[in-house]
Amino acid sequence: MAGMTDHVEGRIAFLRTELKIAANQSEAWNQFAGALRSNAKKLREARGAGTISGATSLEQRFDQQEKLLAVQLEGLRGMKAAYDRLAGVLSDEQKQIAEELIPPQIGMMPGFMM
């Protein structure tokens, strides 16, 4: 999971460049980028707090998985709300690019670099 959260700034810069964010879109973009950063930070903190560590008992593994899912759900909700605001100022072409570059599991594990 380390790689999924450690390169968020590079991913944000890539997305901003590919989406060609204009000056009048900056406020909504900054909110979305902030949500990506916040989610990555919370996932790193969960990892550091042992939420994703190797528990010894099934009960401990259930507890850790539940905590991780709660962190992921909170992050997903924040990113979705920020993207909804961003989508309101994107052109149709930019929305299509976002559809191609931002997978549905953004910020989740496994599979995406947020």
C-alpha cells in the first residue's frame, strides 16, 4: 500500500496537466486535489497505526479490516464530493479525460496510486 499513497503529488500534477485545468477551474481543482491528498494522508496514517498490519487472530484481522474500510469510505466520500464540484466546471472533453484517467477504485487498495 505504500506506493499507493506515497506518490500522490506526482499523480495530482499528472492529472492537472492532462486535464488542462484553466484558471477559472482552479478553485474546484484545488478542492479535488486537496481531497486526494487528505485521503492519501489518512491511508498512510492508518497504515502507520497498524490498521493494515499482520494481526494474529481472526478477530483482530476483522477489526483491522473494518477500520481500514471506514477510512477508505470516508476518503471516497470526500473525493466524490470534490469531484462532483470539479465536474461542474469541466468541459465535456475534460470529463472524458477524467473518465479515462481516474479509475473507480481511486484511493482504494489494491490498485490505485492515491
